[in-house]
Amino acid sequence: MKRSTLLALMGIMMMMVATACGGAANTSTTPIATFTLIPTYVFVGPTDAPAVATAAATLSSQTSALDPQAVERGKGRYEALECATCHGAAGEGTDDGASLITSTLNETDFISFMRSGGSIGPDHQYSTNRLSETGGKNLYQYLLSLRNS
């Protein structure tokens, strides 16, 4: 083989090796994909404990908001439904009925109890023709007023 042919072959081989190894022959590059992680949660720091209503605080806020007209009308319902027969003239309770002064029911639960009779049964099951929604609220206001007496 001639020397010039040998040199030409060696030159071609060197160019091939340089190209295969990423030499200057290939100048275009493909960008590498990058990923951005998006969190699926957000950290929420600790919060303050919720305020707990005590019976005394609830009682004082309820009794301070009493409507004198509602209390008077509630007294009329108390008498008309003959509540004093079992619960006493001032709701203090008797041998036949529990004290209404110490009841812990809120207004909604009280009216619901008066409609259903609760665990007592039909003795305290008043339909709307005997105790309207407003009448129930008034009666509840009257019972709250007894706590201050």
C-alpha cells in the first residue's frame, strides 16, 4: 500500500473516531428535559385551641339577652301547659318532675324535646297547636329567667 493511501485511511479513521466520541463534527445538542416538582400539600402550622364554653359563661350570656316580653309570654305558656304541677311553681322540681332550672338544653334542643317528648314520652309531647315555635322560644326564655331568681 502506498504511503499516501495509508495516510488518507488513517485520516479518515481519525475523523470517524473523533465523530464517534462527540468531537467537533456534531455541534447540535438535544436539551435535557428538566422536571419541576409541584408539592401536593401545604404545611399549616399549629393553631390555637378553640375556646370551650363553660356552663357559667353560657348561662350568663343567655340570661343577659333575655327579652322581658318573651319571658312574660313564656310564663303564660308555663301556666297554660300546667308545668308547675310536676316541676314546681319556680321550676325548682318536685317528686313528680325534675328541676328545670338546672337544664343544660339549648333552645333548639329544648323545643325539639317538647315536640318529641324525648325519653319521657307523650307527657311532654306538645304539638304546634299547644306550643308554637314562638311559644317554645318564650317558654325557654322564661325558664332561663328562673335561673336568676
